[in-house]
Amino acid sequence: MNVEPQRRDFNLASAIAEADIRCLLMVLVHMTGDQRWLEPPYRPKRDVRLIPDPNAGVPPDIQDEIRAAVVDLFAQGTPTPVITDPGDDLLLQMMRACLGENVAPEYAPLMREEMGFVPREPRWTNRPANQFLAQQHVLIVGAGVCAIALGVTLGHLGIPYTIVEKNAELGGTWYVNRYPGCGVDTPNHSYSYSFGSRNAWTRYFCQREELLGYLKKVAAEFGIRDHLRLNTRLTSSHWDEDKRRWISTLETPQGKEAFESTVLVSAIGQLNDPSRAHFEGDEEFRGQILHSAYWSDDIEVDGKRVAVIGTGATSMQLVPAIADRTASVTVFQRSAQWARPVEGYSDPITDGAQWLLAHLPFYAQWYRFNMFWRYGDGLLPFLRKDPAWPHPDRAVNKGNDRHREELTAFIRSELKDRPDLIEKCVPTYPPYGKRILLDNNWFKTLTKPSVELVTDDIERFTANGIVTKDGQERPYDIIVVATGFKVTEMAARLNITGRKSINLRDRWAGDNPTAYLGLTVPDFPNLFCMLGPSTGPAHGGSVIFQSECQSRYISACLVDMIERGIAAIDVRQDVHDDYIRKVDVEHEAMIWTHPGMTTYYRNKSGRVFSAMPWRFVDYWAMTHDPDLSLYQLTEV
């Protein structure tokens, strides 16, 4: 705690009054080594809410004792902690006490990495000479969260890399998407990297501008820009068997350029190519039509009549953000969406909480753990089908049905004065069968006089607006098509050709992308697809966590290859096929194969290709230590 003595007591005491008791108890264990803080009467009560009560169900007198113990401990300065890395056994005890629930043992080694008690990155056994490493080059396509994670790890290993980005700035989806209300639906302290300096978030769920600023900050901290080429697009890449390299063609501001690399990484993820639905007559519309991903700062909605087509995550953020500025907003809905209420969604982080996160040792790590857990694997059991459940039409198990009742009650309470909206807004499919959405005053916004929810199908566009199947025409100045992205394309849109002249687009034909661990594809040596097939965090969590898991796998592969003199690795077809069979079997037991809905997680054949069926801890274990015996190896 680097504060002046005359300010320390004031800052500490006032901040501790706002602190989460769970995190304070863990701080006391770290600093004193005294494990009595993990037992009754101090032990917190279980609280499954997304943002839990900071008092943790602990009686007021016990809270006072805990807070006083922390103040006394730090009153004269910051003592040396007795425990820095608790180890697996003690950390498991601490996690169970912190949450008030029986955390599985396999989470301990994961969380030791996630909280920074042990390093996550792979290390050299015998670091090669710089001259040798200079001959190994990684080309990364896309400059979003995945590229930043991988670039940091490669930089620490001394492996040269280049990131090419088609846009004028890094940030990926957080640079491209700039519609009003755009922000995260995972709390920042979970939707952030486990490495780097702490970020002073202003909100628990930040807006797009702040998140983009965070990514720029991380890039600056780790020298990413030294390896970044903006306004540069990969137009094709093919594997040269003789050179054992990828030969890529780049389109740059100066013209086309050939680029050779030993490794090619697609870091463009899944949600990168907007999919704009087209309607009969849309070329006749005299107003402005745009996909939400193409929103620009010069779009003016004040006093305008706006139509928004779609009710996914984008609409749930956009419509509440513009409703009070427009003359009117019409939302065209194909299917209703479940949305979870989150108390404190828009709340700022108080000065006291900021102080604790910045200065109190171990507090930020444990706060991050709480957010990771609540937005992570805890929901997954409620998404598993129970074959004995008698009402599969409305839910997949008893717990899922309880969530349906709670969410239905929430929707009814929000729309109590508008019974005409209730039938339109209560979904018929099980909760969480589609992407998990957070209520951002969505239902309250729908009740505003200037907002209309239309569930009739769109028949055609006219010069002035939209005509629905019932024959009614509504006039608009702006039409926003918020219909998602071409999810099935992923890396296939990069025009990549592997062995036997096989193009990745052909290999993934039929809207059916597949990859071992979502990362590697047979006949495409030294190609890695970050956030590829079957890796989307559909049950919660953060793509940044996924990016770190995959960054470790890729870099560990490279370390092993370089140290063993291996020029190329190509995942075996049998290994790939066996993995895909396991993915499909697991998905058959999960909610995303429920027949009562449509979702972008599934392709035209009904196969779930996008979402990950595993727990995060399972995927972390799968990607932690690569086994090169599962690959065809080509020696140098």
C-alpha cells in the first residue's frame, strides 16, 4: 500500500467498510497464515447471485471483527505475506470457504495460474540461440484479444512474430463494434487478462470504449505494436512442403507482398464477418441501412425513426441506449430471448472498491476468482439434459426449470403494466438454449411509448420503410440490421491452402468447421485457429480466458518443436475424428441440441459446431500440455 501515513488509516478504514468479506478473509489467510479464518464463525454463506452480497451472510459482529483484523494488520504498513502460493490443497480449502460450496479439486491448479500464484506460460528447457530463434517466425492474422495474448507469450519466449490487422487499429471486435451501448456481458475482472498491470475499471461491466482502451494499454505494456502491421490484409496463404513454411500474400497500403512464416495463426475468432440479412426491396429504401457492426460515429439517431431487426445481444444493448433520443424505435423480433437480471450492471466502481483492488494485497486476485466462478462453470450443470425429466419441451432438467420460472417471473414483473408484451417476450424454449443475455433495462425499454415490439414477419422493404406480413407499412429513417455474423466461416474465409492443395474452405464445407481442440486441422501443418470450432464459451465465462488457454497450447507446441528439432506438426486424422466424436456426443447431452429453437451455435444440419461442451477447467487441462505424439511430425 503505497500511500502517505496520514492518509493510510483513512483510506484503509473507509475502504474496508465497503469490502467483500469473502476477499478480506482470504487476504487474512495469505498475510497471517492463520487458517482459522476459513472456519466458522467466519466462513461465508453460499450465494449464487452473479453479484453477491459483500457481507457474505456473516453476522454483523463477525464482520466487524474481520474488518478490524485487516485494519490492524495493515495499520503500520504492509507486512510480508506468510503465504504467497497456497499450493493446491490449501487453495482448495480457501476456494471452498470463500464460496461456501464444494469446489472440485481440479480447479485448484487452474486457479493458481489464473490468480497469478504460479506462471501460466511455458518455459524453455534449453533456450536456443537468438540466431536460431530468428529463423522461426509466427504470422498472426487479426489483432484482437487472442493475438494480444499470444503475442505476449511469444515475446517472453523470444520467438519472433508479426500480427497483421486489416483495420486501422488493434482491438478486433472492440474496435469494429461501436454502436451505442456496446459493452461486455461478462464482468471486467473476469473479462481481462490474468497477466499485466491491474486496470482501474470504472464499472463492473464496462462499455466498449473503456475495453478498447484496456487492450491498447496491454499492447503498449508488452510491446505488441512493435510487431503489428495495421491496414494489412491476408488474402491467401499456402503450405510449401519443400520449405516447410507458410507462404502468405499480404495486401498492404503499398501493394501486395509475399510473407514467409514457419507458423500461421488465425486469431480472427468466430464473430468477425457480419451477416446482414437481406429482404425483398431493401435496395429501394431511401433512408440508411446498416449492419450493427458497421455503426460509425457520424450516425445520428436523435429525432429519427429507427428500426432494429433482431433481438440478440447487440439489440439488447443498442435499443435501451438510443430509445430516449429517437422519435421512435421499432424492434422486429423473430424469437424471444431469455435475459438474466444483474443487480449493479451499470453501477460505477466506488472509490473504496478501487482502493482495495489497487492496494490491498491479494484482494484483486480473490475478487477476480469470485467473478470467474460466478460467470464460469457454475451454470453448466443446469444445461445438461436429464433423460428422466418429464417436461423436456420447457426445460432440460429440474434446475433449468427453476431458472425458467425465475426468469419468467422477472419478465412478468418488468412488463406488469403491459400484458400485451408478456406473450411476445416469454420464450418457449429452455433458458440458456441460446446465448446468455443480461438485462440492460431491455424489458423496461420495451414499455416506453416510443418503442414498439413487432413479431410479425417482414414481407418487404419499401422506399419509406418496412411492410410486415399483415400488410402494415411503418416508415423509418434508419434501419439497423442486427442479425449477427457468418459464424461458420471462421478461418476458412482467409483462403488458406494446406497439404494436397486442400483449401480450408473446402475442408469445412457444408457449414461444418471442425478442429482438434478447436485449434488444429489435419493436412494443415503448423496452422492454429484461435477461438475456432467448438470453443465458444456458451455457458458463460470469458473469451479472454479461452485465448490464454490457446496461447499456452500454441506456444508450448512451438517450444517442444524447436527443442526437439521438429519443423512441422500436423494433427493425425484419427485423433481429430475421435475428438470430434467426443464433442458431438457431449453436445447431444447438452441444451444446445434441444429441438425447440434455432441458434447460431448449430449449422444447417443441426450439428453444434460453435459452442464448447466442456467445463472451462476441462478445456484448460486439455490445452495445458500438448502431446506431440498425436501429430505427424516432420523433422528439420
